[in-house]
Amino acid sequence: MNRRRFLKAGALGSLGVAGQAIASNGNLTLGLQTPTEIEGPFYPLIAQQDTDFDLTKVKGRKAKALGQHIVIHGVVIDTEDNPIEGATVDLWQANAAGRYSHPHDPNPAPVDDNFQGWAIVPSGRNGEFRFSTVFPGIYPVGGGWSRPPHIHFKVTKKGYIELTTQMYFPEQPLNKIDRLLQRKSKEEQKLMIAEKSSDKPNTFYYRIIVEKA
């Protein structure tokens, strides 16, 4: 279990729909790596039988996860804008109530037995990956600090430097006061905040940029 300036116009041809949509937001700077972030204390510990890319349901259960169902459509590229095929995109997050599927999460919010909680998604030929999940809930950390909605990512591939980061959502008030996100420069923050689709409901685009080893 061991397990984000525009793209140059010429590079767009090598990316699929997701890559083009993400590149079009104008918030990203050529040549930069997605900023690293702490793994956090709730990295998955227990293996699960359901290992697909739809976190809104659990194998063997008819009911679906509570909360707003969303789609994350992303792409993994290197700092020279080349798509990376075959990267392992490991992801985990809190449920809609802000509770992780982790035995050591002290949050009294309810566990959602119909929420998968984490997944491992490979990037495809154009570096793209996609998964369905729920909009993660806000949760208290202590000292009057609550974390904004976010999803954890760990991206690995031989020949590249392992990257652990967190993806944030646009237009979230807590982003402006989050103690982790606000440690980053404005430019770095833009690299960590997903873009909401203008034509696909409940869909977010996210680009992850990794460095060659």
C-alpha cells in the first residue's frame, strides 16, 4: 500500500479533452511542478474489495454515498508539458460529512458505509485519469481551524519524483484562511485549485505536474 501560463499551443495537440480544458484556464505557469503538501494522518490503512474508480458506491451495496456526486477529470504531465501514461494516481478524501474512512479519525461526524473513500487510478495514453466521488466535507482540525474541501493525491511512476499534494476546490471561503494553502504563493495556490467545468455539471478539471527524477 506504499503507494498541478498556458500550455504551448503545440502541446495541446497531444492532450485529450481534459487536458485542453485544464490548459485553457490560464491559471497555470509553464515549467512549474504541482506544489507538494503533507500526506496527512488519514492515508488509507485497510485494503478494500471494491477497487474501481467510482467512490460513490461500494461493491455489494445498493445505496449510494451521501452528498453531492462529482466527477474529477485530470491529467498528469511533466514540467515540459508532456503527458505521462501509466502513472499511479493514488487518492483519498473525507466523505460528504467530513469524515475519513480511517480508524484513527477522531471526527464525530458519521461514517458513510456506502462511500468508497479512496482509489488508485492509472493515467491513460494522454496522461488523463477520471473518477467519480462526492464533494468532500469540511472538518475541524482544532484551535478554531477547519480544513476546506480537498482531495489528497499521491502520484508515482518510475523515472519521476513521487508527488504528494492536495487538490482544492474553487470559490471555497475557507481556502482564503486555510493554514496549509495560505503557506503557498498565489501562483502555487492556483496550481492546487481545480477548475470547475463551464458546461458539464458537477465536473472539475485538475492538472498534476510532476518532475523527472
